[in-house]
Amino acid sequence: MIWLTFIYALLLAIVHISGKHLKFLEVLPRSRFLSIAGGVSVAYVFVHILPELEEHQESLAESSEMLTFLNHHAYLVALIGLLLFYGIEKMVSTSRKENRVETGENEAGAGAFWLHIGTFFVYNGLIGYLLVHRDVEGWMNLLLYVIAMGLHFFVVDYGLRTHHRTIYNAVGRWILAGAIVFGWLIGAVTEIHETLLALLFAFLSGGIVLNVLKEEIPDEKESSFISFFAGTIGYVVLLLIVG
């Protein structure tokens, strides 16, 4: 199974590496594929990740190492993850607007890029780590996880390329691809304490929700509600059938 997870890590890494070549994603109205991918990602969070988060909530409650307020609020950590990614997104958007006024380039500044990429390096590393250490075992559940995260990476990649096209194509996509494999490697050689994993898992769930919805909601991108809805419902049905 460990070698299967390594293959999946490479496949997820390829999503970031190959994103710049998928020209059909960069159209207006926004590509329906991205809306479907976003719907699948959100479905996975609400049907699969949040129930697992409830189990991690119990782990936090049993731990004597954590602060009392965290012992009963795994969902608070998920909210913190959502707020953190929202704050970084707003900062990057502001940097992009200022850079456009000052230089005429429609990209965020270098500082904003490295903060953005650094955050997503941790984000992708955790996703790679969870390829190896997951509460729900079995090859089918692993495959569903890979499909959901792979489609989610198309959405993430699109957003990052919108803000940092030049430097992201040259450097960023390789860093994020490497982060997935790096996370897998950590998972293959060690195991994070269950309490810390619970917190990281909660953080990830909040990040996924924000990173999908921020790409779907803005009117100027003319995203497709029907495609988003179809992706969400279709994947929910698949998860319920398999689960």
C-alpha cells in the first residue's frame, strides 16, 4: 500500500506541474471543469472530512497536553484555517492591485508570493502526509481522497496562477508539487502525534472550504452554479454508495 500512496503523491504533484499547459481552464465564463472540481472538493469536506473531524474532536478532548479551550473545539481550528487563508487571500489581492497601479503588472509582489506559497507548502504537505496516515482505510477510500484532492488542486492552481502567473509558472508550481511528495515522505518514515494530527486535519478542512468558495463566489469570474451543484451532488452520491 505504501508504494500505491507514493504513486498517488506523484500524480497529485503532476496536477500542479501540468496546470500551466491546460489552456481550457483560463477562459471566461469560468471553465465548468473548475466549478465541478470545486463542487467535488466541498462535497468531500462535508461528507468525509467533517465526520472524521468529529473523531479528531474526541482525540483532542482526551488529550491532557492541549489548552482547555482547544480540547472541545476542533471546529474552532477549522475556522482558524478558513480565516487564515481568507486573510492571506485578501493581502495577496491587495498586493496585486497595488502592483498593477505602480508597475502595470497584473501580479502580486514577491513578498506576497512567498507568503502565499509558504502557506500552501504546509497545506500540500499535510495532504501528502494524509495519503499515508488516514483514519479510513481501504484502497477505494484512498482513491476517492486522491480524486477529490486532485480536482481540488486544479482549483488551487488556477487561483495561484491568477495572482502570480510569471513566478508561479517558473517556481511556485514546482515548490507545491515537491510539498506533496515531501509530506508523503514524512508520513512514510514517521507518524505525527494524534493530537497534532487532529489540529492539522481541522486546519486543512477550513482551508479547503475557503479555497474552493473564494474561486466560485466572485461575480467577475462568472462561475457555473449548475456545474458546481452537479459536482457536489454527484460526488456525494458516489461517497454514499462506496461508504
